[in-house]
Amino acid sequence: MTDVLRQHGAIFLGSRLKRLGERLQAGATKVINEAGLPVQPPQIPLLAALEEGALTIGQLSQAVGISQPGITRAIGQLLELGLVQAQQGDDQRQRAVSLSEAGKSVLARAKSYVLPRVGGAVETLLGDGAEAFFAQLADLEAALEATPLEVLAGRLDRDVLTIREYSNELADAFHDINAEWIGDMFTLEETDKEVLRHPRKNIIDAGGDILFVEARGLGIVGTCALQKTGEHSFELTKMGVRREARGLKAGEFLLAAVIERAAKLAADPLYLLSNAKCAAAIHLYEKLGFQHDAEIMAQYGARYARCNVAMRYRPTN
């Protein structure tokens, strides 16, 4: 079986580190059990943190880098085991926690029989790369503390979608994306089939243009054409987005790029023909500046049997 976590590298790093941690802790648990200690691996760092004296929940959270709710749960377990003692203050978050005599004994035994064996085993696993590994781990922790992962991910949102120009290699994508949505909602008409089968001849070579939107990790997910229908007139047509990409706002991203391209082509009018069944698409057209237009319907609407909506682009500025 393919190791999915290893195959995808950085994408599943958190899951891979968690898996690695679980394997290490499983081994450490066996060493702890062999030593006859009544604790689990995650509890020993808390005992070690309390060796120098009492600490509050907040201080313990800072010392081991675990959230305060997590520390509170762990301390509750250690209280039940009798390994720590707590002095309740006015604010529960400020209660002081210290080692009990039993806790000091367990920590001493852990330092003699557990920590050297576990530490030595890890150093053996890492070999000559131990120093570099821990340095990189420290750098990663510091970087995450300075800038959380969700913030970094948010900064990359702008790179998720990319506009691609038409090429003969993308002709099949133009056909398939449009055949998918038209076939779902209507019947492919002869005028559809002709354009989809020969996009270069019917659109590009005739003075129009075709753009595509690519989504990172998904490939080409959408397309839209500008078909020249007169000396200056262009029809925005054959716009579709694959099902798996809906929700990424790929359609809006693509439509904005096509409108910009139409402006460079001095399109006048820039119009589209649609059907009321395409309510989501019509809403998007309206959002980006298209208005329903009876004159466009009268002049161009007979081109498609399914056409009962005609719109013209009227920029607001």
C-alpha cells in the first residue's frame, strides 16, 4: 500500500508528525511500564517542569507548550494518582501545583530508568543527524509561534487560481467542461457541437479568445470564450466550471478575467445569452456588471433554442 502521508510531503506534515509521535510514545510507554511507573509519556514532562518548584496552570502551559485546557486535564489525572498537589487560589487558573512526595519519587525513578533509555534510543534512531534535526525542529516551532499555519495558508489564497491562455492542448478541456454542464441542464445543440469540436477555427481564428482557470491541485477546472459576432461585438459564451471546483469561486475569478480581456479587445457590445434555469450563473453575471437587455435578445437571442435570457455588460465606472 502507498504511504499517503509520506507521498504528499508537506501537505500532511502535521499528521505525519502525529503518527511519528504516537509510535515514539508507544515505545516509551513500554519502557515506563517495564520500570513499574504509574504514568504515561505525556505526564513525565509535567513532573519534570515541577521539579524546581510550584507552578500555575498558565506557567505549566508555557513550560511545555500545551494549551491550558490540556494542562488542566493532565494535572487532574496526576492529582488522582497522588503525584502532584494543588493549592486553590481565588482564580482556578492561578492555582499553584507542586510535586507530592510520591511524584518526586516517580520522577527520580523516571530519570534513572526511563529517560536515559528513551533518549538514547532516539539518538540512535537519528544517528549523526540528531543535532541538525533538533535545530530544524526548534526553527519550525519558532516559525509557527511567530506566524500560525492558518495565517500563512491565507496568504497563499491568491495563488490558488490562475488564468491560462488557450492552446491546442487545452481544446479537449474546453469541450469536456462545456459538454458536462450543457448536457446536465440542456441538450447540446448543433451550434454547441460545432464550437466545442473546433474552438480554434470558430473562436480563436475568427478573432475571439478563450481563457481557462486552473486550480492548484486540480488542474484546469473552468473555461470561457469570447466569440466575435460583429465588427466590434463579442458574445461571452461557453462558460463552465467543473463540479469538483465549485465553491472555489473559480467562476467569478474567470469571469473577471474574461471581462478584462474583452475590454482589451474593445468589445462593444459585450453580451451573453443564457437561460433562466442557470440562476447561479445569472446572479454572477449581474454581480460583475451584466444587465438584462431586450435589444440584445432581439438581435442575437434566436441563435440558441434554449435562450430566454440576454444580457449586456455595462461597466459601472
